[in-house]
Amino acid sequence: MKSEIRRGELGKVYVTRRIPDAGLNLILERTDARVNPHDRVLTRRELLREIRGVDGLVPLLTDPIDGAVMDAAGPQLKVIANYAVGFNNIDVAAATARKIPVTNTPGVLTETTADLAWTLLMAVARRIVESDRFTRAGKFKGWGPMMFLGHDVYGKTLGIVGFGRIGQAAARRASGFGMKILAFDPRPDEAAARALGARLVDLPALLRDSDFITLHTLLTPETTHLIGENQLRSMKPTAIIVNTSRGPVIDEKALVKALKSGWIGGAGLDVYEHEPRLAAGLNKQWNAVVVPHIASATIETRSKMAEIAAANLIAALEGKHPPNVVNPEIYNA
């Protein structure tokens, strides 16, 4: 496989997929960078071959980076600069054991992810995708009083699971819709809840009382399948759930059953349990809006992510502490 090569002063770098020019050009100017020329995820065999001898690696969330990958690169590997806020694709413990800094791109996704959560919420509530498909197919023959009846959003109750930066951004948007806000977080920020008019409750109460539920929690062993069959059954039959966090937070098979059986009213999904594969039958549920992991897909946000990833990479290659290192303990050993 041929890759694009550029000359620079800071060593060899491999970028596993093309990223926006705002960051890529910074990398190309300072390093001998090779970029995956294919607009697809590399196979493991390709990745292991391409990264041999690199000083820096810029992967995406779709690239599993474990100890074997790090060893394939070689002992000279100085940094893994993830092009993502999350870093569950990287074995951070393995990197720490090898004294390799792992970096991410925090803080840049907050507002755009909250925007998409609201986009999905509104699209499901007002059956936008269904009615768009209906109209494009030439089936619209005139206004009818029972056509595509959805649900009001204004004045309803929004439940926010995970009340960190993105959850709080979702709450700010809810205030403009006159919504009651319920929030659940294992480490609740009581000051933020008061400021945003949110009532902190436990998860069962939130699921029981919310008309709309939006998930903004981290993926941990505790949050894997946080929303399963029992939780879905406890929700209102008209409730709509939105997930822009991580796919495995929802038991997707249970969600399909809930949508099909009418336990809940609908779902809006940007992430999937076994991404990019959908659970069997999910694509046939018209009360679900499913989009291909586009929460950060704005020109402004993706460009800023690229700039941050490049800054992290270059700092580490210059022998400095990267600004967004997720395993800073390597510098204390």
C-alpha cells in the first residue's frame, strides 16, 4: 500500500486516516508523515505493517491500539495522539508500561455533540425522517389531520444521564424549551444542577418520569448496558431515548425489542454497540433515527480536533509534555 510522504524535522509519523488540513498540514510541515490514502479503517495487518519504525502515531477511535501494535511500531515510539476525545480504543495501561504518552482532544466536542443530541431528539419526536421519506416518494397528496402525528417537546421533562460538560450543554438548550430537567450522575455536580435548574435524581426515577432521555455518560464497566431491558420497560411508552455517548451504554438487542414492542416511543442513535454493525432489526424500526457517528461532524469541530491532535503530537516529539496527556503518570516514574 502506498502512502503519502512528507519530510520534516521531528521524525516519522503515521496518520491512520486523513484528518482535516487544519491539523494535517501542521503534522506534514514538521514530520516525515505518511497518511493512509484509503478512506476506510485499516485492517490490523495493514496497521502493523505501516507503523513500523514510527516515532509518532495519530490513530482514530476506529483503530484498536494495543501493546502488540505499540511493539510493532518499535521502542522509538514516543507518542500516540488520538484524534478523538475518547480513548477506549487504546490500551492506556500498555502505553503507560512502555512510557508512551497517550493524548486526546478534550473540550472541543461539547456544544456540537449537544447540538446533535437535540437534532436527534427533535427528529424522532416530530417524525422528520419518516415524513421526509414519505414526501420524496411522492406520497404526499395534501394535508391531513392524522398525518405523522408526533410529540411536543416544549414543556416536557428531559432526563439527562451523565451530567458533565455535554450533559450540562444539553440542559442549557432545554431551558429554551421550557422543559423540566432531571439529571443523574454518580458524581453529581450540585452547583451546576442548581445553576441550570436541574433536579438530581437516581436513575430509576429519571427513567420513570422523563419524556425524553439523553445519554452523555462515559463508557465504563459500570455503564456498559446501563440501559437494558428492565430500564427500557420502566420508561413511559411515549418516551424517546437519545444516545450520543457510546454504543454499549444501551443493550441494543433490548432496544430493538423495546421499539418493536412499543415499550418506548422512539430512539435517536449516533453510536452503536458493535459499530458499525447495527443490532438485527434496528434498521427496520421506523420509530428510530439512526445516523453514522456524526456528533462531531462539523467543519469547525473536526478542524479543531485536528489542530489539537497535531499540537499534542508535536509537543511530544519535541520532548515536551503534551497539553492533553491522559496518562501523565509516565512523567513521574
